[in-house]
Amino acid sequence: MTNYSLYSVHGLVILDSEGNRVMAKYYDKNQQTNLKEQRTFEKGLFDKTSKGNGDIILYNDKLILYKSMMDLIVYLIAPSEENELMLSSALNGFIDGISLLLRHQLEKTSVIENLDMVLLALDESIDDGIILETDSNAIASRVSRPKADTNEIQINEQTIMRAFDMVKDRVSKIQL
């Protein structure tokens, strides 16, 4: 019988086009503590995927989904028995969400400059290894900062009552 669990992600790593870490977050307790092992794992992962065209591999008994962009590669690390379709929708939702947040400029400099929003988007997508959200619009809307617009029109009860009174006055002038 299969052991079902909500914990379906072991980590998410973003590497640049040279294999250097831009961002990494590990949820697996074994990989959280040892930085040297993380770097070795990431180097091997980059070496295996940098020349490939695929989007999913099995590496070190882990299922790795990855997506290459301009100068970044985003990796989603999961147990080998996990559902690939669910992981793919989680990875695509996260990438599309940060793409919306970064105004479709998904490159190394913009990710580093907006690392706070990228990490918040990751926290909205995956929490402690549990996939929470796959909808990119929902992820982006929860993370985005409200715009400070001083010329914003606010509609409240007074505005509606004032408009109603103005219409009522014009209609009464027409009838006279």
C-alpha cells in the first residue's frame, strides 16, 4: 500500500546559467542543514540538466522538474513516487506567479532585486513541503504590494447620495 502524505516537495532551487545559486529553499530535513551537500547536489543537478531539453528527470532517487528561462533554471525537487502532473502545475504556477510580479522580466537581476517578493511567492505556493496554491494569479495577488495612488477615486455612500441628488435635481428641472 502506498504511503500517502501531504509533504510532496523536498525543495525549490533557482540557479543561474552558470550553475550558481540564486535562491534555494529545502524542506527535506536531511538537506536543510548541510550547505556543502546542498552545493554538491546543485552542481550535479546543473551538470545533468544544463545540456538537456527535458523538463523532468530522476536524480539521486529524487524526481526533479525544471524549467529554463533566459538566464535562470528553476528546479522543483520531490520524492520519486510523487505525482508529476501535480508537481508540474505547482512549478508552473510559481514561475508564472513570479513572472507576473516581476512584470514578465524573469531574469537573474530582477529576481535578486525582488528576492523578497520571490520568497513570499514561494511561501504562498509551498509551505513546509506542502503544495498550497498552483494558480499564478492567486499567488501574485497575495504577494503584490498595493500601489500608492493618491488620485484614486473612492466611492462611498456620500458619493452615491451626492450623485443621486444631482440626478434628481436635473430631472426636476427638466419637468418644470
